[in-house]
Amino acid sequence: MNRIDKVFAELKERGEAALIPYLTAGFPNLEATLPLLRALVRGGADVIELGVPFSDPVADGPTIQRSSSEALAAGTTFPKILEIVKQFRAESETPIVLFGAYNPFFHYGMEKAARDAATVGVDAFLIPDLPADEGTEAEPAIREAGLYLIYLIAPTTPPDRVKFICSRGSGFLYYISVKGVTGARTSVSLELEKPLAQVHAATKLPVAVGFGIGTPEQAAQVGRLAEGVVVGSALVDLVGKNRDAADRDQKVEEYIRSMKAPLKPLTV
Amino acid sequence: MQATETYRTTVPDARGHFGIFGGRYVPETLMPVLIELEKQYYSVKDDPEFQKELRYYLRDYVGRPTPLFLAERLSRELGGNARIYLKREDLCHTGAHKINNTMGQALLAKRIGKPRVIAETGAGQHGVATATACALLDLQCEVYMGAEDIERQKLNVFRMELLGAKVISVTSGTSTLKDATNEAMRDWMARCDDTHYIIGSVVGPHPFPMIVRDFQAVIGDETKEQILEREGRLPDAIVACVGGGSNAMGIFYPFRADLETALYGVEAAGFGIHTTQHAATIGAGQVGVFHGAKSYVLQTDDGQITPAHSISAGLDYPGTGPEHSYYAATGRAQYVSITDDEALEGVKLLCRTEGIIPALESAHAVAQLVKLVPTMPKDSVVVMNLSGRGDKDVFSIAKGIGMNL
């Protein structure tokens, strides 16, 4: 059983929504990534999206793009990221989703990328510039390796296309809460109810919501409507601001805990 | 270059693929927008009213048809084996072929009810052509330009502003054309409701390579008619420079099924194709996915995009149009490259023999004639696409030949 299925099944049992933090691998440097992954787990992360940096990201906002540039400047490569996952996997069962632009995987060879990723304990790929239409060329390799390919659904996606994407999805579906690029926003669209109902009607897979979620209040709102809540830019911001702080990992852990708390059912 | 493909004249397919190339490698947010744009384009493209309007502006505003000029002195200078014709795109309004595309796409934007237009620009030529069409058609225009390019191309920034466009400085990545393109795509993702993105070349996700090709194909359509009138036969070869490749695709496309006409795309070899300072995407790049399409791309061993170099800003791009990659992989066209120094010699040659200052981009095609024509049999006919005039480049040309203006 894929670790992702296991986690969502357990959370469902407990009536919890998943907290899914995004972290750019190699940011601010390669040495920081493993300790940061541990901090995410201690804070209560259920699934982790590990960003594979690309020189020319189109879907990312300024925060994540800057972190990617820095990670590349620090010498981050796909094989080095796999090495970090291998170390992480020796000590944790938290699912890892590799999140990154298609070209580095394509250039490495999608079959080899999927095989090598599976070997070190990766659970899924999320490739934002590989929509379901083009995904056919990567799906066999990823499936063959026993991994999932997570697809995105946008507010602009019309209903028949929602069905099409859901029919091709695996692991979970990722609903983009806002138009445009990634980045923390002050208000998360409250008009999520209808589109999420539409996605839920089209799939039995869990649905995670991301783009622009940064506060526990926002997490609480979204957690009531979806099986998972993704926090990206706000976390990368926090890491960036505390890059040299002695208590960086501690701060990250606390932040993750504060984001996870509202996703748990109230206990009396 | 390493892929091989079987050549078909009916590309792209329904999903925007040219063989293994092309496609739509974009975030889901853009997919519905691209699908919608494709639908709208198909409905407008064959509408006689739209075509009539476009023809009107191309004739009375852009100045089409552009002449096909027999360059007699250049032909003699290169040994007399071929009669060399120049397709004078440099005589278009704004000084280059770029306006063919921006005029068509601005009319398209108007038709599909998008009051706001965005564009990316490197040296500023496409930005100026977009600002021009938007001024004419009363569309709001914002142009993304790398901060570094803004510094290098102050005159064009001023031109765009004079034409009523807003120039937005891009400071991400390398602060050049590729980053301006990333930023324009991001803008479009957030504002696709009221905004049309006029991409500047036959690049990007489907349907852009097809739309830009179709609007530029007027170059090849006219050329075919003009050469048949002058020579009574098709040319033996067509030569055009390739960065993104819109002027080349524009003149190649109507000849795609005329296999007796050899097609030569000329890439920029910069300091040399074996250095790291060049823009020979097909000659030295590998298949990759960049700016929404699969095509040849300059990239590192880790699949990161590397900056290109050329003395000509218009060829200074690490990607190329997917249809060019397809022509290369199928052998329909041959792609060669010309260094900065050879291009500068090309400028001087055309100035001296024909009294025309070519754009540095087009000078790459001139330099290729110097290599090609002497190898051709007597009585050959060659057409070179003179894609733009060189007034914009006089400072770069002076610097390149060691003069200080």
C-alpha cells in the first residue's frame, strides 16, 4: 500500500484533515533540508511536498522562485535530493511527494527518475506543468514504479475537465484555491465550497487545497471542506527569514504545529 | 540534436503536437484558457470578415505586400551561381516582420473581447510591434521586459512608452527575455479573464506556435507568388535566421510541401557553437520542455535552462519553436549556425553591395548565403528573408567592429 493511501485512511478514521507542507529542497542549502524535514514531521506534517528546483518555474510566485534560485545556486540537483529522501526514509514513514517542473525529470529520463525515486522511498510526483493531457507520457513510468502522479485542478477548470482530470488522478487531487501563481495571501477565497463539492463528486480520492494558505485561520476554513491543506510560500518565507537562526527548525516545527492544530477534531 | 521523425505537412495535431514536439506543458490554470483560445482562433481564422479586416491593415498600415528584390550586386559578389532575392520584411511598418503577428493577434484580442494585451520582449522589437498594434486598435498594453534588457535597450523602452504601453521591469532569474516570458505567463494565469497574451514568436504552448505561424505565413505566401511571377519556378533554397523562429517559419511554411525547395534555418553561434556563449538551440541543444512546449532547448546536464548568447538580441533565446524542432528532426529543413563575427561581415556585405543595413538577426542569413551560394549549381534561385532593418542595431554593430560612436 502506498504511504499516501495509508495516511489519508488513518486521518479519515480520526476525522482529521492532512497538513501538507511544501519545502524547496536545498533551500537555503542542502544541509538544511534533512533537519527541516524532521521539524515538519515533529510539528505534525502528514504528507510532505519536497520541491525540486527549476531555473524557469512558471507556476511559482516570487517566494518559491527565489528559494529555487538559491537552492540551485547551492548546488541542488535531482540526485542529491534523492539522497536526502533516502536518509529521511530510514527514519520516517511520512509520505514524500516530489514537486517540480517537468524538464529536470524529463531530462533525467522519466522512467529512470520514477525508478530511482521509488527506490529511495518517494511516494508520488506532482509536476505542475504536466497537465493530465500531456501526463500520458509520464504516467506509465510512474505507475510502473509504484508511485502516484498527482494532478492539479484550477478554479478555471470547467466541469467536464474536472471529471477528465479526476478520472486520471492517483494518490490525491490538488485543488488550486486561487487563479495565478503560488504565494501566501491575506484572504483565501471562501467560495471553495461549490468547486470542491464538484471535485468530490467526480472522485473518491482525497482532495487537498493549496495556493495562498498561510495562517491557522485559513487552514481551519479549508480543512472543513477538504481532506488536505497545503502550506507552501508561508513556510518557505519562514525558513528564509530564519535561515541563519539557531532556532530555525524549532520555529518551523511550531509553525507546522499551529497549522495542524485546527485540522484535528475538537476533543472534549 | 538527436531525435528523428517522419515528415508530415499537416501539423500540429489536435493536441498541438508536431511529432514529439510542441504540446501544452503548462499549469492547469492555463489549460482551459489555451483550449478556449484555440477554439476562438479556429472560429475567427476562417471568418471572411476577420480576414478582410486583417488584409486591410496589412496592406494600408503595415505596407504589404513587401517587395521581393533581386539583389544583383550581391549575387555577382557571391560568384554568380544563384540569383539571390531578398524578401523585404525590413520595409514593414516598425521595421521588421514582427508586426505581421502583432497585428493579427491584436485583431484577434479585439474579436474575442479582451481589452488588455500583454507581451514579453527581449530587445524590445516585439514590444514595440505590440504597442503599435495596440495603439492602433485602442487596446491597453503592458510589456514585460528584463531589467537588464531595459538598461540595454532604452530607446525601445521609450518607443513603447511613447506608443502608450506600460513597460514592466522583470528582475527574476537572469533579468532577460526568458524571465520576461515567465513573468508574462504568470500575469496571464492571474488575469486570463480580460487579457490576451501576444507571444512574440512561434514558441510557447499550443495554440501559440500555430497562431503565430499562420499570421507570419503571409511572408511565404507572397514570396511564392512573387517568385513564380519573376522566375516561373520555385526557389532552390530559402534562407532565414532562427531564434524563436517566427520569420523563418513564416517564409518556410507555405513551401512545406515543395520538397524541391531546400529550407535553411540559421541559428546564432555567438562566440562559437563549441563555447558556452551561443544560441544554437537546434545545433547544440537537447530536447526539453521549456515555456510550455517540447522543443530543442539549451540546458545543463541537470535539465536547468542555460542563458543563450548572441550579438543579435532577437536570436538570444535558449529555446526555439517546436515546428522548427520538427523540421530539424524530420530533415525538412537544415539548421546551420553563424557566429557574431560572421554576422557582422554579413552586415557590411549587404550595406556595401545593396545599400541596405540589415538587422543583426537578418545578417546571420546574409552570412549563410556567403557559405551556401558558391556551392550551388549555376542558375540557382535563392530567397533570403530580410526580416528586419538594422537601424536599431547601429550601436551594437559599431561596437562589434571596434568603433566607438
